Amino acid sequence: MEVEIWSDIACPWCYIGKRRLEAAMAQFEHADEVRLTWRSFELDPAAPAEIPGDAEALLAEKYGVSVGQARQMQQRVADVAAADGLDYHLGEARMGSTFDGHRMIHLAAEHGLQDQMKERLLRARLIEGRLVSDHDTLVELAAEVGLPEDEVREALASDRFAAEVREDEQTARRFGITGVPMFVVDRELGASGAQPPELLLSLLRQGWENRAPAISVVEGGDSCDVDGC
């Protein structure tokens, strides 16, 4: 059974969703027969390599709220993340493009290290406040999970895996995916948002036992979309 997850490195709900999927997988009777694939999704495809400025001030400007209100919004997400074992420092985030990070996740897939690369990038962006568009940073993070440094540098210096990232995003558009995380089982069943582990477990079991003719989406989970979190 294949489980595909569309998500963005810059999405705080996506890291929470990853932890909740892991909790569900730990209880799933057929977990060893599931293939997990991380799919690319950029919340801001037009973002430059780095957006200068304080993360909370940028968030406040985006939503038309005060910096204090933006800080409260981030704290709400951080509190939810803490319950799932994640120590967010969203106020220290460095904003910018996630495109090259997604390319590294595709590279990692060729080495059987996709989940590890996804995990490392999420941690770097949402907990450590690192700029995941910076090539030296990406080389360092990729080397940490076991990718060959020379191959990483060569990929970053080229457009390798750019087409694969765009293909993931085009597939998301065909499916009508506008928010992430989005969990899809065998391209037949889906759940949007950082759903609780018990709901994701139910999705896995339903996908195993009953194949639906088209994607049936469970709505209502917290997520990020193209307009923000």
C-alpha cells in the first residue's frame, strides 16, 4: 500500500502531521507493507531565496494583524507541536524558498533516505531557525543524513529534480490539493490537515481493507494553504 504525503518544509502543521502519522503507523498492523512517499508542495512558489525581516513582523504584515497577535498565532501552533514532542521556535524562523529543499528530498529518495531528509529539513526550518534555501546549509544537512556531498553539490548547481518537484505540484493541483499536509492512500483515500493519530490509523486501515473509486477527503484538520497558516 502506498501512502503519499504532500507537504512543505515551511509548514508547521506538516511536521506535526508527520509525527502523528508516525504514531498511527506504530499501531498499524501492516506498517511493514506500507511505502511512504513525500511529495513536494510549496506554500509560496514565488518566494525568493530569503525574505528579509523578522518572522513575526512578516507574519503580522501578511495577515494584517499586530505583531503581538502574530506572536499569539505562532504560540498556538507551538503549543500544539509541543504536545507531539516538537519544540518549535517559529519566531526565529528564516523565511524563503523551499524549492531546493524539495529537490534534496527527491535526491534522498534515490538513496533510500527520503524520510530522513524530510525530517532533517523540517527540524532545521521550524526548530533550529535555519535558512533551508542556502546551498551550504543544504549540503550540510544532506551529509548528516548520509547523502554524498559531491552529488548534493552537483544537484544544487544544476536543475536536477526540478521537474520532479513541479510534477508533484501539478499532481496536487489535479487532485485539488490547496492545503498541506495532505495524506493520500493509494491515490484513492485522503485526509487533509494534521489529523489526530487515531484518524490517520483509521485511514490506513480503510485503505488496506477497502479501495474507494476516487479520493475521499476527511476535512477539518489544521493545515497551511497557499494563503498561509
